[in-house]
Amino acid sequence: MKPVMIIDLNRCTGCLACVEACISENIARWSKEGLINYPDNVVRYSRTRPYWIEFGDTRRHVFIQCMHCVNAPCVNICPTGASYQDENGVVLIDYKKCIKCMYCVDACPYQVRTVYEGELEGDMLHEHALHIGYPDKCTLCIHRKVGNELWTPACVEACPYNARLFGDLEDPEGEVSQLIRRGIAVAPRKDLGTEPKLFYIPRQGGAELSEYPVRPRDVIIPYNVVSELKNSLLKPLFLTTTGLAVLFGFIHMIRSRGDKHED
Amino acid sequence: MKIKRWSLLARVTHWLLFIGVTVGFITGIPIFLGFKDPIYSNPDLIRTLHYYLTTIPLSIAIPLIILRGIEVLYRGAGEESWWPGWRDIRTAVKIALHWFGLSKDYPKIGFHHPMEKLLILAVHSGLLLLGASGIPMAFFDIPSEIRNLFILAHMIGFILVSIPLAGHFMLAINPVNWETLKAMFTDGEVSLEWAEKHHPEWAERIKELRVKAVGE
Ligand code: SF4
Ligand code: SF4
Ligand code: SF4
């Protein structure tokens, strides 16, 4: 199973029901008295956020959220494996492993990771809900998954216009995989090489996808290249050379007992 | 007879470097090698230590290193600069050949072992790279577009510092060097016998200087 999401921008009215659903499900904290506490400026911390662009004399909105990239820079740069892909390719964060280096926040070319540093009283609804001070992003509501069945994320459930579709890319008969295969739903900025798994159906006669769904951050050296350099060159170099230095140090220590030349 | 090996300035600089580098290494290695426990069980505390307990001692050490360079130039007490030259590289090769049993000759060692000079150069270059990349990342808002260049520079600096320091650490715990290690901790003095054994060229220079001083 390979879960993917499509946002049909022709159907989306911008009612923000998806944002409200995401916040209630993942961001808000619930106090014992049943009160809901939100961060200040809460829409900023929603895992799906509206973004408006000027297009000609109109203003159009799109939603930005984690693309669950196949070749995810955030996963590749994460030193501890706290950012990882589960068996279905959903990009998640294991907070027990996270050391808050925030490399993943910078590495995401779509700028979808947020960090909430304020106070928030009450309990989290589930283990993948917002963790204060840690990076946060869409999990496709993975906490709703039961067994190996496809589930329904909160935003998809809440959308009154069925503008959000969620399905299995590996199900050839499914609506989602057909829309993608027929090129009706497309991923933005394929040139970044991240292979996003969030697709958009652009508005008719609308802007090019490269212009509007996300604001990709064009770095001088892609984060994936830095991660590759670290993992295949710098780390092995460090381990072998320091290992050799320690080994030679020991040999030297043994040989220098009573040797007048040594220092 | 006791002779001065480490001036007060050299000792203070060394211990500032020791604190900054040790804290930086312990708090930085989980990020480089990718593990959390036990060091990063409190990430906020460790990050604060990494930012401040490395930056402050190292920032004090930098002007002291410059001062020490000036001191070595003008003190004239037989101490030589740590800056390696071609002669040091040739000597280092001879020592390596001797160490691996490929040559019988063992060159005379001056105030600094030539390997030590190369090590100091690598450590200082690495520290410069670490500071130039780490301080902006820790205390300034670097645009994300170029932040990974700083991360890369920081990793290269870390390697440049760590490899020689692993060797330095092994030499420091070697019993044949305990006298100079003790000198670094205390009054900076070693015995002439120790110097004759480990740094004969330097010991000879010191003796010559003393003979001259007595003659005058
Ligand atoms: S969109 Fe960003 S956070 Fe999501 S998987 Fe891709 S790089 Fe990671
Ligand atoms: S902050 Fe991001 S990159 Fe760093 S350990 Fe946590 S998940 Fe990984
Ligand atoms: S709930 Fe549906 S229609 Fe409303 S803003 Fe979200 S995606 Fe668009």
C-alpha cells in the first residue's frame, strides 16, 4: 500500500474546514475540563495551510503540507533516524529519537515543517500530535490507521466539497491512482527530484504548477547531496581515521615502554 | 634540573581549548554519528552547552593563540613556532619510516614533534572552520538556502579537529609523556633529562643558551 493524497483545486472553495479539522485532530490540546487549547496564530501550525498567490488580477489559494516525498531530504539529513519513512512510505517523526537539531526544518524544500515553541496546556490526542519545541508536519493522520487498511485523514473527512482525495497508488483501479496515471493530478516541481506524493489537480486555465502550489526553496547545494556526502564519505572517513589513530596510539604505547626515542 | 616547557600563556590557552573542544565534541558527536541517548536525553540543555560552553572558551582562546604566536617569536627561550615547514614534513616522513621499521635513522626532535605541528595546524584550521560555520548557525538567522553549506563546513571542521585529537589524546595518556602532561597541569616545567630523551634538539639549544648566559 502506498497512500497518496490529491487536492483538487477546482473543487476547493477555500472554506478551511480541512484546516479546522487538522488543528482539532493534531494541534489542539484537550484539558481535563474538556476545553480545547490552541497555540497563538494557530493556522500557522496547522499541518495543512492555505497559501495565497497573486495570479493576474486574481488571488488564488492553494494548500501546502508535507508531500511525503519518496526521496525525502528531511529523512536523509536527519542524523538520528527520527525522521523516517514507515513501511508505506509515510514520512513520520519519532520524537523519542529527535535531538531537535532542526536540520529537517531547513532541509524541506517545501517549507512545510513548523516548530511551535510556546506554552500549551492539556493533553495530546495521540502520539503523533504536536510536540512543543519539536519539528511538526502532516502525518496523513497515521494515528487513524488500523491494521494495514487504508484510513481517512481528518482533512479528507472534513472537506464538504470532496476536494481532497486519499487513496492507494498501488491500487490500479482506484480513483486516485487513475487520476495520477492519466496525468490529471500532478506533483509540483518534479525537477527537485524529491518525488512528492501529494498531487494537485490544477484549476482550469490556471497557473502552472511550478508557480503556485508550493514555494520550493532552491538551495545552492541540495540537502540530499549534503546527506549523501556525509553518509558515504565524511562519516566513514571519521570512523576509520579516528579508529586508526587510536589503534596506532595503543601500538605506540606498547612499543614505547623503555624506548628512548619516543614522545 | 628543571626547564620551562609550557609558559603560563600556553597552559591557559591549552586548557581553554581543552574545555571548548571536549564539550563541543561530546555534545556534537551524537549529531554527527546519529544517536540520542544518553547524551541528548535533554536536547535543550545539550544544545545550550554546545552553543555556549564551546563558543566562550574557544573565543577567549583565539586571541591567546595569537598572543602566544607573538610570544614565541620574541621570547627567544629556545621554543620554536608550531607552524610546520618543509623540514618538519621531511622529519615526519623519516619518523614514520622508522616507526614502520623501514629505516634505522631516527631524526632529532626539536621543541615540537613535527607530527605535533601538523596536528596543531589541522586542529586550528578545523576550529576556525567550526567557529566560522557554528557561530552564525547558533546565534544568527542564516537563510535556509545556504544553511546546508554551513552544516557541511561544520562537519568538515569537526573531522579536521577530531582525527588529530584522537592521536593527541592517545599520546597524552601514554606514560612516556606524563611528565609533559603534568607540566601542562602545573608549573609548565619538565626535567632536562626528559627533554634530552624526547626533544634532544631543543634540550641542546637550551643548554647552549644557558652556557652562553653563564659565559656572559
Ligand atoms: S515535503 Fe518536506 S517534510 Fe515532507 S517529506 Fe518532503 S522534505 Fe520531508
Ligand atoms: S530535528 Fe529533525 S533532523 Fe533533527 S533529529 Fe529531529 S527529526 Fe531529525
Ligand atoms: S475543506 Fe476542502 S474545500 Fe474546504 S478548504 Fe479544505 S480542501 Fe478546500
